[in-house]
Amino acid sequence: MDDLILKQTKAFILKRFQYDATGHDFAHMERVAKMSNYLARKENVDCFLAEMAGWLHDVTDAKLTDHPNNAEKELLEFLHTQSLTPIQINTIIDAIDTVSFRKGKKPNSIIGQVVQDADRLDAIGAIGIARAFSFGGNKNRPIYSEIPKEKELSTIQHFYDKLLLIKDKLHTDTAKQIASERHAFMEQYLNQFFKEWNLI
């Protein structure tokens, strides 16, 4: 039954995110779902619920929809069509509610910690860099600027506002180990970026 629910959830997410151009596309959802499952196995928690929350974590994100209330309603309707218990649904919803970096919420459960870690891991490293520039380009943000007002809005500034902070905000030991290499790669990238930028 779990495999069927995951298959239907995957189809639900594909329909909603396959054309996203902000770095929050179907591939992102799939990576977060798989990482959630992986972290859950390493941390000895419910892999199914972690993967479900991983797949669904961005459905109600206000930056990805003009109608977050409608998205929340559609999410609940979908979950209630599946063979899930009320406790399972509440666990998934709670994990989703605390996943956002911007909201600054601390997860109430180990499932929430796992999914939040999985989402944040996808924001750093090589893929995280690619996603950052994808999002910035979609929002017409400059890559970088030495003009103060433009610099604040640039994608490079986003590294300092968020991405470089992630390593020290993770919960699980497994995620912290993975983050170490990805964080080092971002630092290496920024060193190279500024070396090239300052040659202009």
C-alpha cells in the first residue's frame, strides 16, 4: 500500500511542478523525497512518512503559488484520498509546516527534522549553486553587483544570507556529514567567483 501511495504522490507532484523554472521543479521534489528516505533510514525513523513529506514539502510554499490557501486545501484533499491514518496525515502536515528556512520554525518531530535537513541539503553544494542562480534568474536578480542596493538583491549575496548558514542549522548527524563537503564546495566556488570577477 505504501508503494501505491508514493506512486500517486509522485504523480500529484509531477502535475504541479514539472514546468517550474525557479529551481523548485519536480527534480528538486524527487531529490528531497529520496534524501528524506535516506536520512530516515540512517536515523531509524519512519521512511515512508519522511519520503511522503519530502515529496509534498513545497506544495503550500507561498513563493511558489499565488494562492497558498487553495494549495493547502488541495494538499489536504489529496492526502484524504489516500489510505492514510489521521496521525500519519498530521505528521506529514506538521513536517511540511516547519520545513521552510524563511519561516525559521524548528521541527516538532524527528520526521520534521529529517525533511527540513533534506530540503536544506538540496540548497547547498553543486546543485544548490545551480538552483540559486536558476531562482535568481527567474526573479530577474543580478548575479552580483558592487552597487549596494543591487548587491543586496544579488544571487551571490544569497550565499551569505542563507546558503553558507545552512551547515550549522542541520539536525541529524547524517545530514551534517553530507553538508560538510557541500559547504566546502560552495566556499571554493565563491573564492573562484571573486577571483574572476575582480579581473574585470
